[in-house]
Amino acid sequence: MNANAIRAMLQSTLDDYSLSRAEKSRLREELQTLSANPQAAAEFRRLAFDVARSAATGENCAAVLTWLEDVVRVLQPEATKHKTEIVRACFSPHDNCPGEIRSLIATCRSSLDLCVFTITDDRLTEAVLEAHHRGVKIRIITDNDKAADLGSDADRFNDAGIPLRIDRTSFHMHHKFAIFDAALLLNGSYNWTRSAAENNEENFIITDQSTLIALFQQQFEKLWSSLI
């Protein structure tokens, strides 16, 4: 089944915002055919989130997220059969954290969801803009206090046409994570700044652990919908 057929199947299950027993069985059957191909399974998950993103509006966000959670629960048992192959950590200021992130962005093929408190490191901003220009679908969530800081690159992303949403509450959107192609997660204390790279004691982990990716993707979708 190609991507268009998978998308159509997922969209058909979204009509009533819930999965029937028959629809769950159909999804599981399709996943069984992908069990030997982790990349194809990751693409299936990416398409599910893409369908939810396209369908969500201000009025139906909660219902769409309920549907997405049902789909993820069906996808996770198959995904957990695959051995995690990528688990590594980077520590600043000793490791080349910007280089690691730039490498991940450079190899990103279809989507990048970025949820970071502050982004001021031009080396990383340039990598994000390059990915955008080559057609990677990018979404960015950041915090209002830091978006207005001197050196913040929020305006550059906006000017480039990258969808960007800002938490304008009295509290902070303090996450620092990114999801690459719905198949790789970066998460830790590391803000995308020169200070984090060169001075601060910071860290992040990189993993392809599918359960964690799905949980972080759900959190991103909830935040994205709430910041309309």
C-alpha cells in the first residue's frame, strides 16, 4: 500500500473521530505487512499525524486528538517489536552539539517538528532554513518571552514562511525537543543557543525509540492546536 492509499485509509477512519473494531483490525493487518521494514512503519506513523494535523480545527481538535491517540495505541505494539538501534547522548560544552543537530537536520527528508524555548544560534537557524528550502515540512513552537529577545530567529522563520506558533501565556513553554521525519527524537536541556553550545553544562539524547517518539509527537500536536 502506497502513501496515498494509507492516507486515504486513515482519513476514512477519522470520519466519526473514533476507531471501530473493524478499523483497528484493518490497521493491524496493514502494519503486519510492514513489520520487517521499520522505515515504512515510521512513515505510517508520520502519515497518521499528518492526517490529524490537516483535519484539526479550533472546534474539533479534542476529537481529532482522541482519534490520533487511538491510532497510536494500535501502532505502538507493532513498533515496539523493533529493536531500538539509535540511543546516544551529547553534552555541552565539550561535545559538538550544534554539529550533531545540523547533521540531523541535513538528513531530514520530509518533516521536522521543533519545540524549543529559545532559538538564537545562527548555525542551527541556517540549517532549518536550508531544510525548509529543500521542501521539508517544518513547524516550530517557541516561547513569547524568548521570541522577542535580541538575537531570536523567530522573525527569520516567519519571514521564510515556516509555520511558527508562540506560547503567549504568563508561563513558559520550556520544552527543548525536536522530531525528525516522525522517526527520530532529540530531547534534553539544550536550548538552540550559542551559550548552550559554548558555555553551559547541557545535554540532549537522540533516540529512535518509537513509544517515546509517539508520546512527544502527541504533546507537540496538543501544543500546536492550543496555540492557534
